[in-house]
Amino acid sequence: TNTSTIPISELANTTSRPERFAGLHFINPPVLIHFVEIIKGDETSDECIAMLIGFAKSIGFKYLVLKKDVPGFLLNRLNARHWIEAVRMLEEGFDVRDIDAAQRFRLGFPMGPFELLDFVGLDVVYFAVNEMVKRGFDVQVPNLLKRMYEERKWGLKTGVGFYNYSKPGAYARQLVLPSDKMYEVNPYRMIAAVVNEASWLVRNDIVTANEVD
């Protein structure tokens, strides 16, 4: 399964051969990001994991094998903390473009959090985070995210999200420029939320510090 959030053991238990069921989560867009998470369920065999490692190597992708099966695995637990902190900053009164500019020009990221959320789809993010919360991920889903989901402001796919687009499904990069106000934003709040989650994953022996890096 390429699920980004649902525990592998939960899915494997719906099959008649859970020992041959595992997670192989590609990161979007896989044509640019050559990395996969490999997740073992409670009954996944070592042979199955070895097969997936071999597959990842055969297509030239780096990979990471999680030691435990947790909702959201590694990457989407980190993503969720990052994105939710960004939305909280927006709820506090900061501007979408200033937060995106702070991330792009002060942290050196290729996209700001709201550019990326629009690209991924607010509906996808809303469902994913809520599925994680149902399974024990400790976070309060921001009211703004819930309201945007209900109003179908899902980003590129609907033509409106944190930004407006010419038509539904029309891809366009937003013009995000450096601004004086981006220095009023503390982008390390988003990073700190990610570091805290990464520390939890290391402390609970799901991944090592080197693997997180």
C-alpha cells in the first residue's frame, strides 16, 4: 500500500495474507523526490521487507524502514506538525504570503507551507490528519482547516485555497516575494514543531536520529 497515514497492520488484517502486506509510501512528486518509506506491519515477514528494499534499490530510490507501525509513519507526522503550526500562525493574524516568504527566503525551502498545502489538496490533508488523530496522533486540528474543507477551498483542484487560481486544476506557482513583514514571522516555530515530533519518533525507537536527518 502507498497509504500515507493509515497503519499497515490495520490494512493487513483485512487480507488473508498479512505476512505479505507492507507499506511502500512514495513522496509526492516521486519524479522529483526519490525516496520511499517502508513500513512493516505486525505480521509482515522479513522476506517481504527485503523484497521492497530490493525494489527501492532497483529504481534508484533512497529508503527508510520504520521499526514500528505508527499513524502517519515518519514523513506525514513531521508534515502534519509543520503545516498545522503554519495554519495556527495564520489564525493569529499573519499573512499567507509573509509566512510562505519566510519559509522560502529565510529557511531556503523550495515552497512555502500554504503553496504546498494548495498543491497537495486541503481535502487530502484534512482527511489524513483526522485519520491520524482517530488512531492516537495528539494534535488539535485547526478550525480554519476544517472550515476550508467544508467550503471546498481545497487548493489547485478547486481553483481556490489559500491562494486563488485561474480555474480548477490549473497549476500555477504563486508570486511570493521577499518582504519586510516576513521578518515579523518566526519560521522556527514550524521547525520546532517538526523537531519535537522527530524527537518523539526517536525516543520511541521508531527511527534513529540519523534516519530522521
